[in-house]
Amino acid sequence: MKNFKNLDFQVQNIPKLPGVYIFKDDNNHILYIGKAKNLKKRVQSYFSKQYQDWKINSILQTSSNIEHIVTKTELDAMLLEAELIKANQPKFNILLKSGQPYIYILITNPKKTLPEIKIVRNKKEKGSYFGPFLEKMAARKVYNFLIKTFKLKLCRKKLEKGCLDYHMGICAGICKSDFDKQSYLERLNLAKLSLKQDHQKFLDYLQQQINLFNSKLEFEKSKELHEYFLAFSKIFNTIDTETSYQGMAKDFAHKNIWFLTQDKKSLFLFSENNSVLKQKALFYLPLDNLGTENLENKEKNDNKNYLDYFISYYHNFSCPNIILTNFEIDKYTKNLYENFLQKWHKKEKPVSIIFPQEGHFASLIKLAQIHVEQQITKQQNLSKQLKNLFKANKEIHTIDCFDISHKQGMWQTGSCVRFKDGQPDKNLFRKFKIKTIDYQDDYACLQEIIKRRYKDNYEIPDLILIDGGKGQLNAALKVVPNTEVASLAKKEETIFSKKLLLGKKLNLQNYASQVLIALRDYTHHFAIGYHRELEAKSSIDFFK
């Protein structure tokens, strides 16, 4: 057990003021960021054994320093906390961080090959990054528009007369022997400027270049730039319209609905437009311990862990102007949240969090309740069926499935796919390039990726499913012996587990069996896709 005396001493110097507190490790890496109305009271609460859970224990075990930043108000602390979490992505701020919620548009800056424009999720390559973009669909539309407008696609072909995409006006023409590298770089620079500068500045720049080419009698280049000018005028006008009064009206027509189940085990988020509901997220709430944001409420026996999920969701995702809930938030907290959301998302109009009792909004809450009840019934049936099938100690909600893919021992890869209540949770999909095994050994490869996937015990699901038979099952159990593990062999669709050592043939008419087979096949295709990606990349590098 780590000695906390040094941390206890640091707490004595923390003031009783609003602000942000930061836990750091020996290497000065940020582990956790939190905010508080009373910094000293909040940080002291971490050291009360009565309130400790796995997360608090882990933070204290790995921390060496506690820093703090004082703010004028709790709202300022809330805004600063969100900015710091967004910038640093600390390890233990994992309440809602499942995968990378942002994407970037990248213009690479390689030393030997041509620079190109890409959509990426992480800042790993050298180059100019634009973003992060929370609205992924909009970002991809901009990316596709730039590719088509400036003909920036780089194909991997070598054709004298050019590939099909070249003749469709998308490919840059790198496939041709007379590829004009300078023209490509000029177009790429224009794309970069369009992302970098504000709308009017970019249009003014284009007009200046058009005038310059006209003065030099270079009318072909002038004509091409004029077409870009018209295209960008159109798209910028569309973007600006979205922020006009029409856009505001659209914001008020769209609502979010948060529904907390009566047992406080699940929190559903729906998006609503014209009385049509679409489920956006589902969070399973821990009831055995209390979220770090509400430690001081424990004495009141008032577990409001769900509020952490509610407000943290909007750190990463946009919010509408109207948010409906089926739970009441006290007046002070409600005003704090509304001010935070308006400032954090830079909204011109106020954000309203409403707990409706009557009227149309109350009807929407009832509609959400119907959706929730239907979903819970379906989930309960599946989780209970899985529990009975594996003779497990608890219901099975989350399943991770693993598979290995290779070609005669080459380009060995692994994959892990997460299903939650029968649905794929793509934010928790993982790809692995085998690092420690350079020969064909599926069992050893499987053990490697399981170890890498579960560096932290809290990430282990209710069930681990392996694509394979008894051998794969035994290999996995050596790594996670205290976890519910099963393997599914393709031959006659037979399932094996610690309590089904002789195997059991699945009933293909049973919903739980269908989900297990679908998950196994899903994972297999996911693994093959990554394997082929690496194989193709290796082949390209070989022929360069």
C-alpha cells in the first residue's frame, strides 16, 4: 500500500476556494482533473477510507503530487476543468471517455513522399491539423468536398492515361507518367488555406489570385480559381446559414431527453426531433460506490452519480438549447449547468434544462419511457439467457470477442470487438499488431492481445468470447482465470466454457445464440480487415 502522507501534507496547503485540482504521477503526467466549489473539502474527501472505490484507490496509489488552480466562481472552475480534460485527456477521467470522440483533418508533412490530406483520430503524424471536430459527419463532408474540389486523391496505380477517378475529376493524376507535382501542391495549399483562414479572407485571397492570373494573361489558371471561388462561396453560404436564425430555429426544434431508470442502474439519452426519438447513448451506473464529483453528498444518502454522466457527456458532444430530463436537478446546480453549457458551446441563446410535469414536453418524457421499457425488456431477456447458458453468477451485459488473423504467420494481427446488450459498441473496438510473437502461434498471440487489452481490471467485461475451440479457451483462461470466458468453434457452432468443458451445440433459433454467433463473425471480419490493411501497406512499401 502506498504511503499517502506526502499527499496528505499537500492537501493542507489547498485553499477553501472554487477551482480545479490536478493529480499527477512521479513523471509529472496528469492522471486526473476535477473541479470543486471548495477545493480543500473536495480533495480531503479522497482520503476518507469510507468513500474509496477502485477509481479513487487507483488515483491515490499512482499520484505523487496534487496541484490546484483557483478560480473566481464554480462556473469558471467548471469551464476550466472541461478545457483541461479536453487538452490533456487524463487516464482517470474515463467517466464518459470511450474511444476518441474527435476527428481531425490532417495535411501531412512527410520528408520523402508527397503530402496529402487525411481524416485521422489522433495526432500521431507530422503535419498541419485542423480540428478537433465533434460533428464527424460534417467534418467528413468538408474533407470529401476538398478532395473532389481540388482533385487531391492520391491513388496507388500506374496507368499511362490515368485511373477512373482521374477521369472523374477526383484523383490528382499521380497514376499518370506526366503527373504535375507542382500543380498538386498548389491545390493542396489552397485546401489548407480554406481550412486555416476565415471565410471572407479566403474568398478575398482567391479573388486576388484570379486578378493576378488575369493580369498575366494566364486565363486557364484564372478560370480554375474562379470555379473554386464559386464552389466555396456556395459552401460557406450554407455553413453561415446554419448559424443564422434558421439555424437557431432548428436548434430549438431539436431536443435531448435524458431518462434515468427507477432503480438508478441505467441512464438513457435520446435525441428528439418532431416527436421522433433516436437513442444516442446508454450508461450503466455504478451503485456500489459514488462518483468522485459527488463524494460530499454521500452523507445525505443521496446518490447522484448520474449527474456526472449527464454533464460530462456535453464536454465532448454538442448540446441543443432544450434538454429534458425525467429527474429533478436542484436550482443552484441547474443554473450552474445551464450557464456552463451556454458558454462551453458558445451558444447565442440560453440552454434550458427542463424537468416537465405537463404538456408536450411531459408527453415526450412518457414516449422516452416507452422506449426505455422496451429496451430493458429486450436487454433483460438477453442477459438472463446468457447467464443461464454459461451458468454464470451474474447477468451478462458486456461481451468482448477476440480473434487472431495472419497469413502463414505473417502480418499477425488481433482484434477485440465489444457488444453491449447485443449491440456493437464501436468506441470500444480495438486492433492489435502482434509485437512479441514473430512465429505462428495463435495461442501465444491471443494471450498477448488479452494482456494488452486489459491493463486495467475495470475494463474487463462480463464475458470474454474467443473465436476458437478448447485450445483457445485454455490459453485465454491462463491470462484471465477469474473471468467468465467462453470459446465458440465454427464446427457445428459449439460453445465451450469453464462450466461447459465438453462443449454445447448452440440452438440457432435462440436469440442469445444468434448474438454470440453474430459477435464471433463480426470480430472475425474486423480482424481480417485489419490484417489485409497491414498486408497491403507492406506490399506498397516493398515496391516503393
